[in-house]
Amino acid sequence: MERNSSGPIATTTPATTADHSSGDTMPHGPGGAAYVLTLSCPDRPGIVHAVSGFLVEQGANIVESQQFGDRLTDTFFMRIGFDADAPGGADALRSAFSGVAERFGMEFELWAAAAPYRTLIMVSKHLHCLNDLLFRASTGALQIEIPAVVSNHPDAGALAKSYGVEFHHVPVTPETKADAEKRLMELVDETGAHLVVLARYMQVLSDDLCRQLSGRAINIHHSFLPSFKGARPYHQAFDRGVKLVGATAHYVTGDLDEGPIIEQDVLRVDHGYDQDMLVSAGRDVEAQVLSRAVRWHAQSRVLLNGERTVVFR
């Protein structure tokens, strides 16, 4: 079975959560196959006891456990990696856990730990982030499968082909924007993509498309201090003599570049950096930040917390 496409947190009906993989892709430890359980719910006493008690009943061995209680929202978040010899696999475990989830009002996901995220990548003319993701995926450094690359320009075709990945050129103009976005969602459905990554895709998505991709689309953009928008931001930054360049990876929302942040990083530069060096440094930071965000999402280490995120690194 495939991963749930609803995003980092499952639907509010536990019984509808979906497995991320068939059993033959699961790694096995001393205690059986490896699984991951993530959950969020209103904070109250007894949650950890109930979850750990359930795993004991299943004969599971907990190999990783992280939790966070947000006192501002009174919400509890948890991620547990465990081994279990479950004859029915994740389906059986999920069904058995639904009683605990209902009792505490949990949103949860439970799946095979090694299940890869099918990731559709969108790009325009700047290919550094795409190249980084393709390389990391090809070496197994990212837990993703890339069924296709989509671009509003033909520039990325040769790069995608070199990795054996399908390439789709979907031009976008003001007149064709609605049709282009319709085609994009068709490709998401056709490829069975669980995640869409905007790897320097230089088009603003409509509010409707953002809603359709809520919680399962990640964007990357520069984050200069101070910030520069519009064309040639690195050249604007050079003209102002910036000392820090950085990047931000976040979930896509209708508010341009303002979605829940997953990861950020900065790099210190000085007067010795010319414009080309500044561009190169910025691209390195963007690629690194985006790859970390994709890795954590694919491992379901990122849970939405309103307009913020909880990241269990």
C-alpha cells in the first residue's frame, strides 16, 4: 500500500491512515520489521503510557522515541520507531492502535520505516537544487523515489534524462496558468506522488493549487538579511554589501514564501565575495537546506503545528 497523501500528519480519522509500503521493503531488526508511528493530540496525562503499553502488547521493541508538548497550543507530538513481528504488517498494527487513538483524539500515521516517498520535483531554469536531489536520491541518501521532473522551461530535460527520470515540459503563461496547474495535478495523480518539491520553481501557485497540495509541497527560497525580492536578488544583495546569505525551506501555502518553516541555514560572507561567488554560495546553502527538509519530511520527522512545525531530527 502507498503512503497517505494528506501530509505530515494523518487525517483525524485514524482508521483512514494508510501504509507507506508493502512488507517486502521493510528492514528487519532483532524484534521484527521496522515501523514508525507519529501522532499529535490534545495534551493530557497518560499518552506516553498508553502508546508504550500498546507497543508492549504487540511485542514491539522501541528503538527511537521523541516527544514534544507545546504549552502554547496545549498539543502533544510524538514520533516512535519500533521493531515488531506483526503478521498483518502495518495494516494490522494500525487497526489495533485505532482504539488508543480514538481515546486520546489522536491524528496519527503508522507505516513501514523504509517506505520511500514518491517525490515529484518542479523546477524552472536554476538546476542546482534539482541536481542535488537527483544525486542524493540516486545514492540512497534520501528516502525518496523521483518518478518525474516538471518544468515550465525545457532546460532541465537533459539532467532528468541522465538520471533516468521522466521529464515533463509544462509551459506557463498568464493565459495558460489554469491549464498548466490542472496538468500538474494530473501528473501528481498519475505518478502517485506523495510529495511535491519546488526546487526553484519560479512560478507563483494559485491559492486553489496550494490548498490541494497542503502539507505535501515544499518550497525553497533565499533568505537574505536584509531580504531582497524580485529579479536578481543575489546581485541586489551584493550591491548592499550583505554579510549573511541563507535559505529557507517551508511548506507551500497561499501566502507567498510564508508557509510553515521546516529548515533554515545561513552562511557568512564578506567583502571578498564578488557577485558570482555570492550566487554560488547561495546556491550551495539552498541545496543543503532543501535536501534536509525533504529528508526529514520523507522520514516523517516533520509534524504540522498550526503555522509552525515540530521537527524531530
